[in-house]
Amino acid sequence: IIPGGKNHQLYVQWLDRAADFLKELKTKEGVYAPILFRPFHEHNGGWFWWGNPHCSPDDYIKLWKFTVDYLKNKKNIHHLIYVYNTNNFQSEEEFIHRYPGNDYADMMSFDTYQFAKPSPSKAELEQSKKDFTALLRNNLTVLQQYAQINQKPMALAETGFDTIPDPTWWTQTLYASVQDFDICYVLIWRNHGLKKEENQMHYYAPYKGHPSSSDFKNFYTLPNVYFGKKTKALNLYK
């Protein structure tokens, strides 16, 4: 789909359709809403066609640059915040390996999740917490270093713990891990289903009565944690 490829014009059609939609995203006063745009995410993994085993760094950067240039210069769209994103990484070099350059990215980020087998024991849960916290803090340290060097804001673009089996995960794991870093936002992944009888117990935010719901409320009220009500009061889009 990069210029010269047999599916390039098809990709351009997709961008045209996306552009038509993006131009509709305005406030009632006619001001374009800023959009976090995170294309070709988790690119150092192998589960997407643009991932490291399937797409060379050169082609990845060509695709990224073409996409940005086309939306900005051809479609005159200037309300997108372009978010560079990886999955977990083992080194500083891996994180920055496919970075398209400061003129083509507005924010740096990565995704990481905590994992444990279903119904983990207390010891297994504690080990999972220890491993996740170490990984998250190590990745955040590298991210913050490169974000500061390149003068870019940074984010934890995806995270969570499926079904949240740890009742104090919000304050004792997530917040405890991120509180020392200058991240702009944390995104918890989706709630897909809550019905056991349909085998759809797949969620990352607690529901009413969930064992972690009281801890989530404590997390919500922390002075430097901002949800919708607090951000609205800041008048960010003046």
C-alpha cells in the first residue's frame, strides 16, 4: 500500500473515506475536535501485518510518512495528534527502531498488560504483579527518556488486567507504577462482555459490585488523576 505498491490506490481510497469522517468531528461552535490518531500500533510485535516480522523498518516509515503527508497536505486535516506506539520492548533501540522522526509524530507511547491464569492463587497473583510492575516501570523509564530528548508528550496508550482479579490493582499496581512519570494519559482497554453464561467474561474496567470497584473509586478521587469531569473544567479546547 505504499507508493508504487499494487494496493496503493486502494489505501488512498480508505484515507479519503477516513478524511471525510474526520472533517465532521467538530464542536457545536465549528471547532475541530483534537483526535488521538495511533496508526500501525504495537509495530514491534508480530500479530499485525505491519509488525516487525512482516514489514521492514524502511517500508513502515514510508507508510507512516505517506499517511501523515496525505492527510495533512492533500486532505487539509490538521486536528490529528499522531501517536507513535510500540508494544513492550527489550531495549532503547527496539523502542525507537521505527520512529518516523519528530516532524511526523506528536506523541510517544507503548502498550502493556498484566496477565495471570484464570483464578490465580495469592502467590501467583503477587508474582504477576511483581513482573508487570517491573516491566511497566522499565518501559516507562525508557519512554520518558526519549520523550524528553525529542520534546514529545508521552502516554501509556493501552493497559489493563483482564477481569481485574486483584482487588487493589488500581491504586497499588497501576497508580503505584505510573505516578512518578510524566504521562499525559492512560487508556484502559475495553469491556467486551460480562455474561458468564455466554463465555464473554472479558473486561478491563470494573462494574458495580466488582471486587476492585471500591479501589477504582479511590483511584478516581486521587488528586492528580483526571477523568472527564476534571478535564472538562480545565477548558483544554479553548
